[in-house]
Amino acid sequence: MSIRAHIDAVYDEVRRRNPGEAEFHQAAAEVLHSLTPALERHPEYAEPGFLERLCEPERQLIFRVPWVDDQGVVRVNRGFRVEFNSALGPYKGGLRFHPSVNLGIVKFLGFEQIFKNALTGLGIGGGKGGSDFDPKGRSDAEVMRFCQSFMTELYRHLGEHTDVPAGDIGVGAREIGYLFGQYKRITNRYEAGVLTGKPVGWGGSHARTEATGYGAVYFAQEMLATRGESFDGRRVVVSGSGNVAVYAVEKVHALGGRVVACSDSSGYLVDDNGIDLDLLKDVKEVRRARLSAYAEARPGAVFSARGTLYDVPCDVALPCATQNELRREDAVSLVKNGVRAVAEGANMPCTPEAVEVFRDAGVLFGPGKAANAGGVATSALEMQQNAARDTWTFDQTESRLATIMRTVHTECRTTADTYAADPDDYVLGANVAGFLRVAEAMTAQGVI
Ligand code: NDP
């Protein structure tokens, strides 16, 4: 069987064994179909059973999360943790609390995480988890009770050498605090390295909050530099207005660019004078309000509940909200308006059809597993600090982050050049570079 036919057969089997998990199919298709040149050079990874092992999580946990709301009503959510691959280290990947969460979404995120974590060059395996719990509109007490119930089930599967969750959509410092408290209470251990994304005052790392957004901008900066360009004076749109988006905005401004639009799940905002970061943080991080509150407070800013921010002319687009939010028609509109580079701060925000449009138009495209790897890389730095009972300064940590992002960028380009004679093919470069690192470790560790 040819390598192409083998990959197609593995993909068909993934679809058959995981029915209805559209996002997982999409992520698996993207990785598997870019591996042909790697398998041609390394036929040992095309042996029967190898790719099949890679596509099957080592462990999948689904559990009931009952909790009591402020009115005394019992609520029941579903919790997930997919421990996908531990060839390179303990499972590592965030927890997402959002009503859309299901097993297929957690599997897609866990699968992506394997290659992303490998790309960082740090010793971390791939995993992901979450719940269909919606923290929006819930009181702090309700969020605490939910987190305590969630951890009461999950704690037995975690450990600083076993599985180390972090935040993701809907899970920030508040949730990490409640989860950590319950873990400590149940296990009677102050195991700081069991969760990352902790506040700096008690085991968190400086620059972890900023890391994913900053890292995505560093990655985009490196991409632009390959064409002798920079952020200076550039118009930028950033989708989302959560953790990743806010710090992407901050770093773009620091590099001389101007973010003119951002969004949330209620709509998008255009502020041609450049997003006022203090106001954005106040609205989204302090008040946890809708973006329309920003427009009400800022003359000249316009909020729209309909339409898309990808129609706003820009030089660089940084999708930082959620999966499949940037579709073919959005990509066409961005290209028409002259976009130069797109770097994914979120996981898989661009549909395959959108990526195709960017590729055909020669737009630089940085896939999430490379461009947003700064978050998990800094989580691994947090684990290092916890293990050494040490605290690094902000500058020290940010400088490690910047170096890691530069290295990831270079590795994507050199791998793409070596395997496809096209250094601009960051998708192939990221997938193959991550895959080779994981595949070597899996082979050395035997059939497990
Ligand atoms: P947050 O919960 O902090 O923010 C998510 C943002 O996206 C919010 O502004 C939210 O709007 C918006 N959003 C969510 N769903 C939709 C939707 N369907 N349509 C439009 N907007 C939406 O999450 P993060 O910033 O942490 O995560 C964003 C993305 O980055 C995710 O894909 C995540 O997996 C990825 N990522 C995050 C990392 C991290 O370190 N946090 C690391 C690597 C990747 P609203 O405010 O209305 O809810």
C-alpha cells in the first residue's frame, strides 16, 4: 500500500471509530495528510499500527459533575479529560468550561496539544479537558462549587508527574484557584506543579497570563520578518477579547502596530484610533461585561452585533477566539483587503477552506499549534519553577518565551523547507516537526 493510501486508511478508521466528532476528524485530517513526506523518509512510522496508536488517546475520562446553584437547585454537568499521549512527558493541556464542550472537541484539542507541546521542545505530553458548564452569569460561589465537584472526581487522575491541567476558554485564575484548593484539600499535598496558570502570589509564573497572546504576536513578528516587514504602523484585527486576545492586543501595541477591531460572542468592535487596552481589560477582565460596554464608554468606537470583524481592512489578522470562527468567506474578504499575515492565537480558528484561500493568495499563515504554543511553553516554565521552588522575574520568563517562539518559528520553516521545499508552509512544518519528536519517543518506548 502506498503511504498516501495508508494515511487515507488510517483517517477513514479514525472517522469510523469516532462517529460524530467533527472537530477531531478535522484536526486528524490536517495532521495526517501533511505527514506524507515525513513517512516517505521514515517508513518505520508507516508500519501498521503506528499512526493508529497516535490517533487513539491513551485514556479518555467522562464523568458526572453535580453541584448546587445559589437557589439550592441541583445542576448536573459533564466533565471530560482526554489523556492523549505521554511519550514526551506528563499529559499537559488546558480545561475548557463552555456549553459547547463535548468529547469530540476535547479530543481535537488534545490531539493538537500533542504536536504543539512537542514543538516547544519541553518535556510535556498532550491532553485536554473541560466541561459543558457555562461560567457566564454564575456567581463566584457557584463557580467555586462547580470547580470543587469537578476536581473531586478528576483529582485521582492528576499529579505533577502524571497530568497537569491549565486554563482555556472559561477557565482563568479564579477557576484555577478553586480547582487547586480542592485538589490540595483532598490529597493533603501542596503539589504546586499539578495545575498551571496559578496567580503569581502562590506558585504561578510571571508572564503566564500574557504568554499565549504575546507568543502569537512574536510568532507573527517572525513571519513578517521573513519578508522584511514588521508590526510597526500596521493595522491589526484580533478576534475574541479573552485571555489570548487581550495580551495579543497589548503586544501588538508595544511593537508599534494598531489593533482596530476585536470581538466577543455577542459581536465585534471597531475602534479606528486603536483599542484602548485599559478600557478593554476593565470591561472584559474586571466587569466581565459584553463588548458593547466598551463602545458605550469610548467615543468613536462602534459595536456591531451582526457581521464580522474580518471585513475590517487590516494588514495582520490574529484569530484568538475559538475553533472554526474564520471561514472561507472571511479569508476571501481579508485577502481582498490586503492582509499580509494570519497567525492563529486560538486553536484551529481557521477552517481548512480558509487556510486554502490564504495559501493560494500567498498570505503568511501560522497555525495554532505553532503560533499559540507560547501559552503551554510558559506553563512548562511554571512547572520548572514549582519543581525548583523558585520564582523567576517577569523579564526572565518573557525572554525565555520569546526565545522559544523564535525557535518554534525557525523549526517550522526549516522542517517545511526540508520536507516540502517550501519554508512558508508552516502547517506542514509544524505538523512534521512535532510528529517526528513524538514518533521517536513512542518508538523507543515500545508498543504501549
Ligand atoms: P477566554 O475564555 O479567555 O476568551 C475567549 C474569547 O473568545 C472570549 O472573548 C469569548 O467571548 C470569545 N468566544 C468564545 N466563543 C466564541 C464564539 N463562538 N464566537 C465568538 N467569540 C467567541 O479563552 P482564551 O482566550 O483562553 O482562549 C481562546 C482560544 O485560545 C481558544 O481556542 C483556546 O483553546 C486557545 N488557547 C488558549 C490558551 C491559553 O493560554 N489561554 C493557550 C493556547 C490556546 P465571550 O467573552 O463573549 O465569552
